[in-house]
Amino acid sequence: MSDNIFEQFAEMLSSPGPVNWRLAEEMAKSVIGTSPGVPDPGTFEALYRVVEVHLEDVSPLVTPTQDQRLVTAGQFLTSNLKGLAYLLEPLGNLMKRSMGAELPSPIPLDGLTPALIGMQAGSLMGMLAQRTMGHFDSLLPLLGGTQELVAANVDSFAADHELDVDQVRLWALAMERITAAEYAVPWLADYMATVIEQYLADLEIDPSVLMGRFDGLDSFEGMPDPADIEATLTNPGSLSGLLTGPHQAEDVASIRALVSFLAGYADYRLDAVAGVVTELDIIREAFDRRLSAPAPGEQMLLSLLALDIDRRHYRKAATFCRDVVTRLGEDALSIAWVSPENLPTEAELDDPVGWAARTMLDEEGLFGESGEAG
């Protein structure tokens, strides 16, 4: 019996990096359970062609040519388990650095931090996959993976809000296609990692707070039962209160501005399908209500990082995009995708004229051809 516990304990705390992704996968699968299957792809085939025709020039972004895969929640989980690695791995490194000091504990800290982040990541992604419709349906970008829709979740969203299922399918296909084009921008993943690392740079983990989560787990002759550790690691509140230090307001604003612009731009581009998605305004209202109550895992992560991100910011960004195009034309908005430096700041989302002045004064002829900003 004791050998078995030691083996379980060693396996649980073994990880080559800042996140124990094996534990994350096991945890996520246990959360998600058995997921519904997918409909006959033929039911979506005509809808693909409609979306393709209306979104063939998502300028300046390259519109993906392949159709979205229709997947189960479990399949979505498999291909997107590490979709938040750009955030979770720096967080794991931060925890390991902060726990460099030796603390009296029966639990090896070097193994504890990857296990903690891994189990929390698995819980987060499992809960997300149970509900998500696709990459577009997340408050934080899920980078990597492929274009895919969790078909059962799309249809459930339609049923929950008493919407026409074909209209919702068209909308979801368009949203996923636009989002895939955004995520394919070459500099996006690196920039997302940069703003997250910058945000975490001034923060620390208080080891004593973490070790307090494991009080009373040393009942087995100084070696805690793996089941007790697992229960603690999978508790959604395990990470709460760990981060200490000043949350830099400008860093929070950079993250919020980026994710808001991604979602707002997608919403603006969705106007192109308004002629065929005749219930677009109703669907948008339903989606707003959905995102106002994030999945528990997402809310846990946002609370840990003290990131206030919600649909209000996305709506502001969508309005920004429409204002820029109205004042200066579609080519002007394209400037935002040239480099991260051209993205609107959070303040500029309320000031499209100020953004235009900052980013386009050096673009010869742009103001002259499109009209004055004002």
C-alpha cells in the first residue's frame, strides 16, 4: 500500500516544465466526461459556402480556405488543451521562482507548482470545452489549434435562447472564420506572450499562502495521500490570493485593449453577413448575455490575474472599428494589423481620431484620399 502511494505521489509531481500538461489532460477529461457527437457534416455544407462568399475579403487578413471542423467537446479539448499556454506557463515559472526559498513541508515545491498549474489548467479547459462553441467563444484568446466548432454547443446555444438553429450556425461559422484569420496574423502570438510576461514581471507568489492550502495533508508518516493533494489542486479556489505586488494598470490596459480589439474587430467584420444572418442583432444580444457570465474556469483565471475583461470592452472596440471606417475608410482600419504598435490603446478605443493621428500621419496620402479625421 505504501509503495503504491509513493508511486502515485511521484507520478503526480513529476513534470519537465512549468505546467504538468499530462495532469492537465487527465483532469480536463475527467471534467468533460462523455461529450455529444457531431451532426452529419452535410448539414453544414451549404452554410460553409454562404459564409465563404460573404467573407472572402476579410481585408487585410488572409481568410482561411479550409472549412471548420465539426468536433465534439472532447476533440476540441484535445486540440486546444494548450491554448492558454502563453499565460499558464509564465505563471508556472513565476510560481517556481517565488518558491525558491526552502519551506518546511512534506511536499516537494519543485513538483508542486507544475502540478498545481496543470490541474487548474485542466479544470479550466474542461469547463471551457463543455460550453464553448469555438475559438471565438472565449474571453481570452485560445491560440493554436485549428478552425473548429463544437457543433453540439452551437446547437445548444440556439436552443437555450430560442433562436433559429441555421441562423446560429451561420453566425458561428462566420465568427470562427474571422477569428481564425485574426489568430493567423504572424505577430499576434508573440505579442500576446509579451504583454502577459510584462504583466507578470512585477508580481510574486506568496509561498506561505500556497502552503496554507495543504495544511493537514501530512497524516501518512510525513507523506500526504495523493488523493488529498489532488482534491486541493483541483479546487477552483486553490490559486486565489496567491499573487502579490502591484498590478500595473498600464499592463492590464494593454491586455484588455488587445483582447477587446480582437473581439470587437470580429464583431465589426460580422456586419458582412448581416444580409444572410437576418437574426444577427438578436444573436448578438444573446451572445452578450452569455459572455457577461463567463464559464467558471475563465472567471477563476480572470480573478487570479485581476483582469477585468467583459463584453462592454468588446462592444467599445466594435464601435471603434466602425467609427474608423466611417471617418477614414476600410484601408485606415487595416493599419491596425500592420504591427502591434499600431493597435489601439485602451484610451484610443474611445478616441478613434486620436488613434488615427498617432498611427496614420506618416501614411502618405491616407488622410488626403479618405477625408479628414474629424
